[in-house]
Amino acid sequence: MAKITKRSPLAPDEFPKLPMIAGVSFAAAQAGVRYGGRTDVMLALLAPGTAMAGVFTRSATRSANVLDCQAKIGTPAEAGAAIVVNSGNSNAFTGRAGDESVAAICAAVARTTGVPETRVFTSSTGVIGERLPHDRIIAKLEELEAGLSEDAIEAAAHAIMTTDTFPKGAAASFSRDGKTVSIAGIAKGSGMIAPDMATMLVYVFTDAKIVQPDLQAMLSELTGPTFNSITVDSDTSTSDTLLMAATGVSGVTIPAGDAEFRAALHSVMLDLAHQVVRDGEGATKFVEIRVTGAANDADARTHAMAIANSPLVKTAIAGEDPNWGRIVMAVGKSGAAADRDRLTIRFGDVLVAENGWVAPSYREEDAAALMKEPEIFISVDLGLGAGTATVWTCDLTHGYIEINADYRS
């Protein structure tokens, strides 16, 4: 795994102040899963009655942990739940040994915490294809249980990092019937980021009371415009997991489709998704791409992802080169409907091209100035219909190569 020497230039100044979520406590420890001297395992213990929802990678080579979590979503909530996450080793492509590691960890967590094995959710992230030394994690469980605290979520966020340069957290809250409803989430993700679920590890917690089917429906719906709308490198992980827990301890019941809760949850998920892009391996630019005027929303998304995933587009952005011809190329290759002579392209508020040709008002120096900014907005209108899509990506620099060339060393 590459050694990360400096914090992303796009990182927030500090880890946000997250509210304590009643009904969940956290702990983190150094288990030496792959490296010594770093926090690499976390435990979250959830109160009885906690509803659990999840969204997972659709990778055909997904890990044993993902398969186990998928099978457990929707199990009875009376006994609470536990989440255990390790970094350093993904426990993916390890055959029967991977299943055995998951079973061993779940059994040990059940013995330590009293939570049934069917309510223990595990995640592993890191190197693929190496057996997980699960005994090192199990050996830390008593220490983790003893260290559980409602205000240790930042330590948990550190424990799940791999090539991340900063821990990721986000929160939202609102009042309902004189009570406060809070949502807090943490995430890890930096490389191997492309939409096919969540493309990272994400854990979101709320003290609201929500029945599991409603929680699942809302989480699944909001994954599309958040975690499924980001890309760093077009690669989808074997371990992508998004888990959400609703403890119900606030006593505030959230009905199906509640608009206020949905808006708060969306803001947390989008914030975390953006932080993953801002921590893209080697990233120096945060890029928003908005496509309008497509034949339909699906076509708009296809065009937007073609632009966002193009190495030529991403390297031009890294070089601060307003090479709008690469946008034209990406639209043309996407496979979605497009008409060359109706295409309009803007960099920020600079009109670059319209009606299939460079705009008469376009000045290269104006676009070049915008490309020097740390945040870049690219808009494309197809002129074909009402379809829209927005995705977020980052540039592609030599730093990405440096990180991934020695990932396993």
C-alpha cells in the first residue's frame, strides 16, 4: 500500500464536529492487520431496535464480507447490531478462507458484545488476494469493547482509511416535535472509485426511528445522485459497502418518504461523496460536470460519465489546459445520442462552443484562467431533449501513478 506523504490540497481544513448519535458507540484500535503503528480496526455497537439498511457493490468478484452483509440486511433488529471494519486487507479473492475469516470475526464479536452473529456486519478494505489475518482483529475485540464511546466517531473514521489522506465525516440535523433528529456519517475512499453502488466504505447513523423497509428505500434512492455520481478512475472495488443504522433512540418516528429527513440524509451522503473525490489519489482539481439537453436522463448520465472518466479530459484538467476538443471527443464516443451541430460547451461561465463550432466570443485566455482554479465546472448541452445529469470527478496526475505503482509494497 502506497505511503501517503501529504494531505490532499482539496481537503477540508479539519474533521467536522459531528453530533453524538444516541444509541451508537465507537472504538478504534491498532491490530497490525498489514502495518504496525496505525489505527486499522473499528467497532460500532448499536442499540437494540436499530434498523439496518445497506447498498453494496455489484462486482462479480465482491468480497466475502460484502456477501455476508448482503445476506444479513433485514434481519430482526431486537438485539441491536455491531459493525466491525478493518483496513489494510480487503479479504477479497481469498476463496473459502475469506468466508472463514468473516465467520470467525462475527462469532468472536457475538461472544464479546452479546450481539447475535446474524447482526454483526463486517467490512474489509485494502490489498486484494491476501488472506485476512483475522486473529489479529479478534485479539483486539475486548480492547475495542472496553473503549466504546459515543464521541469516538472520528477515531473510527481514521481506522477505515487506506490511501486516504484525510478522514471523512459529515452531519445534518433538524427539529421535529421539539426534539432534534441527527444524522452523522463517515467514509473512506480515494482510489478504485467509479459508480456501481457506493464505490467506497460508508457508514451513516441516525437516532431517528425508521422501519427497515423505509430506511432501505430511502438509502437506495439517494445512492444514485450521490455515491453513484462520482468517479476518480473508472474502477469499481470488490468491497464497496454502504451501511446505514437508525437507532430510534431520539423517539422521533420518520414516515416513509419524509421530505425533511430525506433532504438531510441527501446532504450527508453528497458531502461524503464529494469528500471522496476531493481525496482522489493525486487529485489537485475538483470537477463538476453537468449535462443538459440530452434525449433522456440515462443518456445525460452516459455522456457525463464519458467525460468524467476520459483520461484525456482528466489529464488536460491536471495540466490546466482548456482543451475543449477532448469534451467533444468524450461526447462522441459515449454511445448515447448526440448531434454535433447542436452541441454547446461551457467552462464555468465561459461559452466555449455552440452550434457545433467554437463560439465567436470565445477567448482561450479566459478559459485558461478558469482552469487554474481548484474547482472547475464544465457544462454540456446536447440540444436534444430534457435529460440532465450531474457527476463529480477529479483530475488525473502523476501522483495517481506514484500511489498505485507501489500500492502493495
